[in-house]
Amino acid sequence: MDELLTLAKRLYARRQDGIVVPYKMVDETHREFECHQNAGTWARDNPGCRVVHGWMVFDHEKTSRGLVPLVNFNPHSVIETDGGERYDPTPSRASKRYPFLDHEGDPESFVRIVQGISLAILSYNPSADAYQVHLSVT
């Protein structure tokens, strides 16, 4: 089975487990849409902090009460402290914060999937058992 379809199906099965990670302004130079860089530099420069790679969950199937069979998973990175606190160091102009799912697997597999093909969004349609990839424009 295609690696991205397998990933999409696994994320879909876990979508209800996502938690909203609160935003915390820790560095005024952090920019929207640069979550991996923001989290990476913050963790590098702040002992006791580590990057957690994962996926923001946009569950259109849930919000449309099943009328739109589509869930989008956006790659995202947040911070976790040695004490277990999680926060999102990346500012956002979105109307709300969305649930975050940890990436299952090692950080290298996340980087390979996301950076390897410039993945911006992985969309999954459960009724068609199909996915679509939206790429980053750089």
C-alpha cells in the first residue's frame, strides 16, 4: 500500500485523539507558516525544550456532520518542555487553534515525508479511501 495512503488512514483513525496546543509567544521574530523553523530554533537555544512533530487536524467531516467526507492533516511542530508542558511557538491568524496529533514514528520519518516532497497538506477522503497531497509553494 502507498506510504501516504497508509499515513492518511492512520491519522484519520486517530483524529479524535488530537489536542489543542496553546500558543505561547516566546520570540517576537517567530513567523506564521514557519512552525518547523520556529520550534527547531527555540528547542536548540533553550535547554529543557524539544520539538514534537505532528499534524494539525482539520476535520471537515466532523464540522459538516458528515456532508463533506474530508479531513486535512497539516504537518506542524510544537514544543514540549522537560516538565511535559506543550505549547505552540508559531503565531497564527487562524480563527481558532486546531487539534494536534503527534507523528507516530521517529523525527527522521516525519522530515522525510514532509520535506522530501514539500508536503503542505495531506487530505484524506474516507468514503473514497483516497488521499490528495497539496505541496508547499516556495
